[in-house]
Amino acid sequence: MTMRAWLVVLLLSSACGQDPSAGATRPGTRPDPGTSPATATAPRTGGDVADLVFAALGNWGSGGPGQRRVADTLARLAPTGPLDFVLLLGDGFRPQGVASARDPLWRSRFEEVYDPVALAVPFYPALGPADLKGDVAAQIEYGKTNRRWTMQSFAYDFQVRAHGRTFHFFAADTTSLVGPAHVGATRAAQRLVVHPLEQSKADWKIVFGHRSFYAEGKERSDGLEAQLFRDRLGAYLERHKVDVYIASDREWLELIEAGSATLHVLSGAGAGADTAGPARRGPLTRFQHAGGGFVWFRFDGRRLAIEFRDAGGDLLHTRELVKP
């Protein structure tokens, strides 16, 4: 069985402690994801000597030619990795999420866009604000019929090994994180990220979600939500030595270095030119690109290369992280 097949089978068989369908909610409401994170370990066949290769993109589901161009580029590059999986950073079903596991948007925004042969790899989704306006439980239910879609819970984590090192990935529900403290979904959104972070012994830690800590190259200061986000997640990134935080709430590519242990990567250009707008640099911006694209990651046993690529796949900028 191939490594990618093992990824799909094992991740689908790893169960959260609850029935995901039990969290079904009316469209426009925030679900309570429960109390137990869904955690899976994805061993790599043939040992763990192969490079780890994955891509990340958000704001991806326009259904237009821009999204298709980015998707076609991913499909073309996938064999060169080979690509192991894709992180989806939210807002793939604008403006109101999906209504059910049979919503036609699944076909027009996902199945018909991301080639099922060239991109026969797991897709790990995180939720964005548009997703939460629909039936989020339907996104979990959909994975029962399409094994590429591997949302295990509203927030979850998984691990892979490469070159003798363990990578731990944490999908955060960043919209619920800034909700009222007395709401169950808010508390659970924090718990489902913070608890596995506290327990993790991984060599590399990567958190991904929709909301970013920085806007236009400077720390966000847009009121109470920004402060809550820093308190409920930002402080834990530093405390638990998260290497990379990947977000997508701006529709461009950006690398931000804030003088901390965590590198901030923005990859919100998955819809290509369909939704692209002008990007605005700030004092912490080290690279920025508007017009569509994605971020491509490769770990070769010594370094994690973070490649910013445009909608056609051309390499725009590379940042490397090296750990002893």
C-alpha cells in the first residue's frame, strides 16, 4: 500500500471520542465541537526516509478560473514532490458555507477542481468564518464519502514522521476562538488546540487556521477580538515553541517575521485572480505577493524550505528553517 493510501486509511480510522454527526447545527450557528481532540499518527511507508512535502492555501473556493488555475498548478507540481497532503486554511465555501454533505458546492468547488488522480492525497481543512455560517458538521460527514476530505473534528491535530523527525500539525478553529468566553464552542476551540500543544513532544510544530495575528505586516490591533486571539492562542505559540503559524485571512501571500520563535506565513491566495486585491506591506513583512498562489513546504531531513509560489507555480521567494 502506498504512503498516501496509508495516510487516508489510518486517519479515517482514527476516531475522536464522539460521533461527529452529533454536533450538527443549524446553518449560521457555531457548533460545540466537544471536549476530545481528534489525533492521528500517519506513518510513512518504507520507513521515514522520504522528504515530507505539503502545500497550504486558503480562501480557495471561488469556483472560478482563478481557483482552477491554482488547482491545476498544484496537480502539475504534485508528482515533483511527491506531494503528501494539502492544508486548507478556511473560507472554501463563500459566502455561507455548505448546507449539507450533499451540497452541490462540493462538486463545483472541490471535486471538479482538485484533480482526484493527480491530487489523490489527504486535504486537511481548517474552518473560516464563511464555513461557520453553514452546517459545519456536514463537512465532517462529507469525509465519509470522499476520503480526500479529512476533517476529523472542528479542531484537530495529526502527526507524520520524516527523516527521523516528528511533525505535529494542529488545525485551529480561529473564528470560534474569539467568541464569548461563556460559549461552549469558544472554550472547546481553545482546548482542542492548547491541550495537544501542551502534550506534544514533536520535533516540529505547525499550527494552521484562518485568522492571522498580523495584518499588512503589523500586529493586529482591531479591538477586543485581536486581544482575545493573542491571549487564547498567540501566547501558546511562543510558550510551546511552535515553529510556523499558517493563516489565510488576507487574500495574498506574505511572510512575516516578528522577532519571535514562530514564523508567520500567510497563504490566502488559493482563488487566484478571482478574489485578489492589492497587498499592503508593513514593517514586519519580509515578502508579499498578490495575484494568487500558494505556499509549498519541503523537509529534507535538515531544513524546512518554505516556498512562496504564484498561481502558475513560479517560485517567488524561499525561507528556510533549520533546527539541530
